[in-house]
Amino acid sequence: MKKSVSSLCDVLCIEDDPTLSQAIQGELSRAGLSVTCVNTGKDAFDALKTKKFDVITLDRVLPDCDGLAFLAKIRGENITTPVIMISGMGSVADRVAGLKAGSDDYITKPFASEEMIARVEVVLRRQDPGVSSETSIEIGDLHLNLVDRHVYCRGQNISLKGTEFKLLELLMRNCGRLITRAFIFEVVWGYDFDPGTKLIDVHLSSLRRKLEQLGSQIQINNIRGAGFVLEAQ
């Protein structure tokens, strides 16, 4: 039987900054994941030889090696565990280098701790679409059917466009968590950068209007300068 995303459990956090390492461990642990933290490439490689992990978070710069070199090494050893690279270097060239080296995602510092959880879940679902057997999501008075792609509010069907559905699904999966604009652009539109447009605002405005018309108690709040949070009243 396949494990659900929340019970996949085993994350290897490779991070030499103790404050950030503790923050990542705390946030992922609260999400129901088991986290092993190491601070060097050597310790990380030793851990990977003795235990199978479901996802790795990898700092771009480590005390004893470069993150890209470490990634190339484990890929050369046929270790295919999904890797989320974490870096203070956020240029397009840096991100491309990380992805070409074999990382599955690339997140730049600073980032919202809630975003790390969302990125881990997205990487796991991308790695194995069968990782979750769920067919629907229910938050408050909303029921989102993942099979027929319909959304219901108190039994009434809400007509949503494809992009609106993807946006609502992302927000519902992360109810109560702050989701940044950059992450929304990446998951919903496939952009690895913020294009500086009002795409999100336009779609959220339409989504809010449709929910309000049916009297939904769901609120999608804009946290100025940070992102958005879906909350059930």
C-alpha cells in the first residue's frame, strides 16, 4: 500500500546553519514528517548509505563541499531521492544550474517556513502521483472532487476554469499556511519566476466572487508583501 504524503515521513535535511536547520526540522515535524538533520556532505552521504529517505533538502553551500558537487555525486551513485535545493543565490543562472545538476526544486532564502512544507508535498506528488489515494479535499463548506474536477459549496456546484481549480486546490491543500506569489506562479502556471503581473490577483478575484455568490465561509486573505492564506471560518 502506498503511503499518503503526510505519512511519507523520512526527510534528510542537509543544512549547516543551525538556526535554519532547526526551523526546517520543526516545521516539517509539525507536518507529520520525520526529519534527520546533518550539517556536512560527508554526514549526509553516510546517512544516505544507511537509510532510504523520501526527500532531501540540500543547502547550496556546505562546509566541506559544494551542494552541486554533492548532488552530482549522489546521482552518480544512482540515488534518485527527490532533492529540494536551498540557496541564497537566486539568479536565473543559479536556479538553472541547480536544476540541471539534478535537483527537483530550488528555493531561495529567505522563504516562509510554510512554503517548505508545500514544496516537499509537491515534489513527493510529482515523484509518485500515486502517493496519495485521496479523491477529494474538504475544507469548511467546500468539497473539491479531484476525480471529476468539480467543486461544491453546500451541495451546489461551482463552475471554475481550469486555472481557478488548480489555484483553489493549492490553497485548500495548504489551508492556514502562507503561500507566496512565487510558489503559486510555479505550481499553477509553471513559472520559475514572478513575472510581475496581476495574474494571481485577477484569478483570485474571480474565485472569491464565485465563492461569495454561494455564501461560502471560506476566506482567501492577501498578506501584503508575503502571499495568500486560505482560511475556513
